[in-house]
Amino acid sequence: MNIKVLKLVTGEDMISQIEDNGAEITLIDPQKFLMTEEGFASMPLLPMSKDNKYKISKNHVIVIAEPDDNMRNVYNSKYGSGIVLPSTNLRGWNGF
């Protein structure tokens, strides 16, 4: 599973499975990050959509990076295989 953290030109940060399709990237089960009083939270990229795959132009992506192990584990437990890596401490991270 190719899970990445992305920053879009709109300023949104998200975590998603991705597929590279040349000039486009397919986002699978993308989750936007939100800052709350309790720490980080997330929500679907398009919460009113029944779809879970979205194609975006690479021109709309500023950065693609590897997620922290804790973030990857939380994402995997909800959308992936359920297999998690040994965790490390990430301050303020409360999961999804």
C-alpha cells in the first residue's frame, strides 16, 4: 500500500493511498487534516461523495512525503490492511 502525506496548492494537508498516473495522481480514501483544541483530527476529502477515489493533477500538489509511523498506523487501521508498525510518540496526535 502506497500511503503518503500530501500538501496541496490550496494549503490542505492530507493522508491518502496514492497511485501515480503520469500527469495525475489517484487519491484513494484521502483524509484531510484538521487542527482542533484536542489536537489533530481528519475528515474525508469530499465528505458528501460516495466515491473513495479521486484523480487530481500533479500541478495541484506541492509536496508528497512519507507519513509518520503513528499516522500510517491510524490510517491503516481504518482504511488499509489493519497491520500497524511499532508506534513512536507524536505529541498532540489523537488519531482519526
